[in-house]
Amino acid sequence: MKWSRPADLRRQLERLWQRGELLRAAVAEPPSGWPLRLSLKSPTAIDVSEHFEAVRHWIAELDALPRLRIEWRERAHRVQGRQRLPDAVWVDSVDDALAFLGKSAEARRFRELWQQTASAQASLLPLLQHAPLQILSLAEHWPRVLAVVAWLQAHPRPDIYLRQVDLPGVDSKFIETHRAILARCFDLVMPATSIEHSASGLAGFARRYGFRDKPARIRLRLLDPQLPNLPGCSGLSDLTLDGDSFASLALPVRQVFITENEINFLAFPPRHRALVIFGAGYGWSALARAHWLQHCELHYWGDIDTHGFAILDRLRAHFPEVQSCLMDRHTLFAHQAQWGEEVAEQRQLNDLHRLNAEESALYDELRHDRIQPRLRLEQERIAYRWVCDALPLLSPQRPAD
């Protein structure tokens, strides 16, 4: 028997709640779409004949439901006589729907948030309309969110660290924890001229809205003992510099290698007039500020998997001439015993437009699983002798100074 049970009617209203439609209706003036007719599957004439007691029980269940209005219809049955059966179920108002679900208190709280926002930041009301459940989940924090929004309006692109925002009850931890919702608010209320649109995501939050960010740290090793020491770093080859210091370097370097593995970075073989950088995945903006790198031959050494080629592709957005290193088919098949599997969540399956023909062909084989499903050769699994033998073949393309 597939008649609509009370739980079925409840699920229809719960879906409206989960989509935020009941909260949107709760603040609409006037609310539209009410009364709301619920979907109802009723017993057939055969059901009445063969399951009369079950039908009576079904009618009693529906009739006992609070806040729902039943529309009845009388039917003449050849065996049971005239029967009064539910023909439709209505919810007359959004308040009735909320009470039926036990959500009246939540709706009152959301109405309070709506009024509070309308008074303080009316331009944020579309956000409450779009994501009412998310805003409701932030109810206890919402006054502080509004306070941060008002503060940034008064101090656009403040050029200070989040720690320096001086608001009662608001610290840097609060702002960092709520960056996602604050970013949506800032984008709605701030003028376009005060937003750095090229910065996105949580990592780009500070730069997008003009806060100071933690300085990027770049770790490098000098591969040539004849290269001059940096001031205060006599005898040191493994150095970590902030982005500004790295950008201002003036070393007679001809080759720069970038590797994603720390052990490879530490064990990288000596190389004349060269240095190696411990890479940072997709975080290439700090390197892009070092204009002296444009005059060096750059080599990127990543894993032979889809993720490694995606990083190479992103790096070429800043340095179009960068060459891949030990990311070729010959290296891959020479180390077949060392093959592994790429983590499914990290795989990159999109087209990459900055790869050369050879790289693109291998990338296609990897992403389409033509060699082996989720094939991966991690860079640290390549034989060290193979690395040492390959580097001399990378003769600098630029003439010596």
C-alpha cells in the first residue's frame, strides 16, 4: 500500500526547509505560494474494499496531524457505502509549516537576523535570501560579522594585519575562522575599486581586501660553492628568505631548479652557477615578483602524475619558458618497478594548455589511464644516479656572461 503516510508529508516540508524556502518565506512580504498543497497518494476503491480497517487507520493518522488542513471528498462505495476520504492536504501558512516541523524558534531567530541586517547592512539581505540556513547557523556570531563589515567599510584596504583590527569581541582568530562568510559580505558591500579581484579563495583573503598577509617564505640552496655568500650567511648554502628579500637577490645564477620534494632539494647535485628552490605547489606568486628569474633558465621537477603536470602548467603562467625536468616518458618507463598510484582526490583531469607536445601526450596518457589506472611516479623514487646523469644534459640555453 503506497498511501501517503504522515512521515511522507513531513518529508515534503523538510525538503522545503533544507532548501531554505521556508525561511525565505518567513521574511517575505507578503509570502507567496501559500496555502501550499502537499502531494497525497490516497487509497483506491479496491483498497477500501480489501483493506477497510487499514484505510480507517490511515484516515485517523492524517486527521490527527496538527497544522495541516485536510480537504475531504465523499465517495459512494458499492460494498462499504458512502465513505469520507482525504482528497487533498494543505498547509495554510508558512508559520503552520514551521510549527509542524518544530522550527518556529529557528524562524523567529532568522526574522531577528533579517531585521538586524536590514537596519545595519541592507545590502547584505540578498545573502540572507540566498543562504538562509548558513546565516542561521551563524546566528550567535552574526552581530560580530556585521561589525567587521562596518569596520572595513570605514577602513577600506587598511594595510594592516588581521591581528590589528580593533573591535570589541573580535580578534584575528574570529576573522580567520569566518573568512568564507566575510568574503561574501565584503564582495556585496565594498566598492569594486577596493577589491583585488585577482586574489580569490581563503588563501587570497588578506590580499583581496587589502590586509597585510604573512610574508611568503622561499627556501633555496646554492648549488655552486663559488657563488657569493649572502650578507650574514657566510658558509650557509640552505637559506630561507622572505619574498621581498628573494626578489631583490643579485646573484650570478644561470640555472634555477624547482623541486617539490624536500629530500630531493637537500640532495640535489652540485651545479655550476645554479641554485635549487624547494617548491610550494601552486603558490608561485612570490616567485613571480623576482624579476631576475626571467633572466635564468628555469627547470621544474615534479612528480610524474596529473598533479605534477598541473603544477607545471600553473608555473608557466608566471614563467612561460620554464622547462620540465625528469618528467618524461623515458624516465617513467625506466622506473616501472617504482610506480605507484595517485590519490584520486588530487588528480587533475582538465585540459592543460601550457604543456608542450611531449608533456601533453604523457599527461593525456596519465589522465585517461592508458598506461595504468592512476599511475604515478614520485620524484623521490627516481634513482639518484639517473638524476646525476640527466643534469649534465640540461646545458644552459642562455650564453654565459
